[in-house]
Amino acid sequence: MNVKEEQDLEVEEKYQCQNAHSVIIGETSVSCSKAEKSCSRRNIQRKEVKRSFTCSECGNTFKQKRRLHEHMTIVHNGKRPFTCSECGNTFTRKESLTNHMKIHTGIKPFTCSQCGKSFLQKRHLNDHMLTHTSEKPFTCSQCGKSLSRRESLKNHMLIHAGIKPFVCSQCGKSFTQKKHLNDHMLTHSSEKPLTCSQCGKTLSRRGSLKNHMLIHAGIKPFVCSQCGKSFTQKKHLNDHMLTHSSEKPLTCSQCGKTLSRRGSLKNHMLIHAGIKPFVCSQCGKSFTQKKHLNDHMLTHSSEKPLTCSQCGKTLSRRGSLKNHMLIHAGIKPFVCSQCGKSFTQKKHLNDHMLTHSSEKPLTCSQCGKTLSRRGSLKNHMLIHAGIKPFVCSQCGKSFTQKKHLNDHMRTHTLEKHVSCSQCGKTFTRKETLKNHMLIHMGIKRFSCSQCGKAFSHKANLWNHMKIHTGIKPFSCSQCGESFTQKRQLNEHQTVVTDPLNIQPVNLNSLYHM
């Protein structure tokens, strides 16, 4: 069947007399049945009535008979009669093979007049041209979203249909598009075939390389309408926009915690799974996020690359600089609901909240002492390690905490700015005065669980408990005798080193008399 014959089958020609008479079509002449006379062809108006061709197998209809023929070949017969001589790929249509051959020849005859990019097919060029305009002529009938390309609309409709035909053979995860599956497959291997021409960084996905190149170009096309901050990717902008509201649409299925960002939820789930994929090569400590590892690595060096623009202080971590800047700004967004005290960081508020309860969830692995705050445990561990990083410039005495050094420095200035209203005794610290006042008030809050004896100071209770436990941590280097308190050791050593060589006295027996 030639092209003309096919066209004759596809279109039924019907004619109408200009005088509104119905017309009978003949071989050589046209007769007007109503007027019973012949009408010349120039007096006849031609009308085309399109016919449809229906598949007898499935009921699908087509405007052209050749489309029905192709449908029967592809769907119901499964025939692919056209084979590529270069790679062996088979096709159902000859024009599909013709377009495919252009891949092997490298011919891309359709070129964009805007940017010079070329394409194998004209429809691909037409779709591409829409990227140079803001026109999005294709609208989703389900949600109203507009898209610039037919293929994008087709892929978008798969989301509504829940169809994900491309399945990963490794983990079973499915995707709406094959390119997304191809990108995903690289996550199952260490292969990173794509290299940045600017810095040499290797990446596994085309999209990742494209986004990475924006960093070098300094392009951040996605701008926040609230604060003007810009981003290289739209998903980063979407995540950022949630920081301007209290909305936290994502919920952890394990503990019910709500989060505002997908990345935050993903990282949070690693905690429940116990997965810490980022491991420090120096000490073996592992982290759930790479940025936490990067911050940690700075603790192994003296490098402090970040500088405060207000006071010039140098810091090693971005988070530390961010928190430090809050001090200059006077911002303390985390407020205690019990007493109204505010803090620059949430972890400081969490530590403070424990002071309103008797809970002490942290335990020293060396001596079993329980503490309520992470900072207190950290400082306590310095005692066991013998580390006293804060040294007095006047006498060389060292301390585990800076606040203890600050208190000590007042002893060199004889500064005692707080006085007891009962007895007039002066103190360098408000906390010391507070503890001293307990003596006048007769308050002894700390009781021994063994014998019931009560003390006004916790330190006195600790020293007392050593009697029951038999712990004597302070030993004399001269004779080996040990004591429960350091002052007992100091007094003992004074006697031992006495130039008159007086016989040492067992001070423990004196203290326990």
C-alpha cells in the first residue's frame, strides 16, 4: 500500500453543494440528488471527516492506520523487525532505527540558536528551547504543577500513579526514571567516575557534579525571600525556609521527635540505627555526620582557622564561632522554664535543667561518682588524668578549671569583696560566702548514708565517706603512709621533713580519736 492509498483510507471525502444540496460522489462526476442535476466540482465544497482505527485486541483507537499497524506489531506481536548493525539494538519502527543510528555517527542536526547545544531529534530541541524561557506549557491535571517539557510531565505523572518501574537489584529501592536508578546504583559501589575540572574532586552522580560546579562559579540562584540568603540547590532553600517558621513536618517513627528538614531526619535516624559511618583516622572516634568529623579533626591539631570579627578570638569550629557571636550580640534564645535563666546554647540549657532535679545520669568510669552535667564529668575526668591546664602566673599553681584559677588569683590581690553579715569574715567568692552562711543557719543538707552524720558542705561529706570506704588516696612519697585528705598529707610531710627529725606521728589516729 503506497502513501496515497493510505491517505485515502484515512480520510473520507465528503462534499457539500454550495446550494446546500446533498451530494453523491461518483467516479467522474458529482450528482446533486436533491436538485437532480449535475454540479461542477468547483461548486462543491470539500469537507474532511477523520476516521478512527480501533484495535480488535484491546480496543485502543488511532487516527492513522499505520499507527494501528505499529501498535499491533509492538504490543500484541512483540516484533522488533529493525536491527542496528552497529550494536544490535532492535526497534519496532524504521524511524526509531534512523534516529538511533545518529548516535553512532555522532550527527546532531538540530542546534539551539541560543547556546549552540545540538540534539538528535527536533522534539528534543523544542523541549530544550523552553529552558531559555520561563514558559511552562505543560500542566499536571492532578496537582496543577506546570512543567516546561513533555517528558518531565510524563515522569511527573508516574509519581501520582505510584509507578516506579526501575528497581534496584541490590536493595529493591524503586525509581520513576532510569537515570535516577543509574545514579542510585553508584551508592552501592565506591566508584566515582565524574571529576571536577576545577579542583579534581570526584563524584558519583551527574547531578552532584552539576551542583558542585555552581560552587566554583559562585552561582546561588535560589534566594530566600525572607532574609536574602542564597543557595546552589532548591532543596537547600526549601530546607532553609523552614527555619523562618515553627513548622516541623517530619516525624521520627522511632521516638516521635519532629524535625524541620529531611537531612536532619536522615541524620537523626542514624542515631537509632547506631550507624556512625565517619571515623577519625587519628583516634578511631566515629560520627553520624561528616561535618562533625571535620570539626573533630581540628581537635588533633592546634589550627584555629576561624576568627571572631568582634574581638579577634580564634576558634577551630564553625559551630563554636556561631555560638561565640551570640555572646557579642547578647542573644540567649534558650530560656529555662523553671527559673527564667537564659543560655546561648541548648546543651547549656539541658545541663542547667538537671540542677532543678536530683537526676545525675552521668557516671565516672574511674570511681563511679555520678554527676548531672557533661561539663562536670569532663572536668572531673581531668582529676583522674592529672591534667591541670590552667596555671597561675604568680605562683605556678595549676587547676583543672578556669573558674578555680580565677578564684585563686584573688588570693594574690588580697581581694575579698564579699563579707559575712553575721561574723564579718570576708571571702573572695560569693559561693564561699553562701556555704559559710549555712554554718550560722545551722543547715546541714548533706547526710551520711552509713551513719547519719550531717554536714553543711558536700566536700565535708565526701571526706567523711572515705572513713567508711577506707579509701586513702593521698600517699606520702617518703614513708608510704596514706591519708583520706590532702591536708592530712601536707601536715604529715611537714613533720617528716622537719630538720629536727622528729618521729612521724600517725595523724589518722589523731583525726579519728
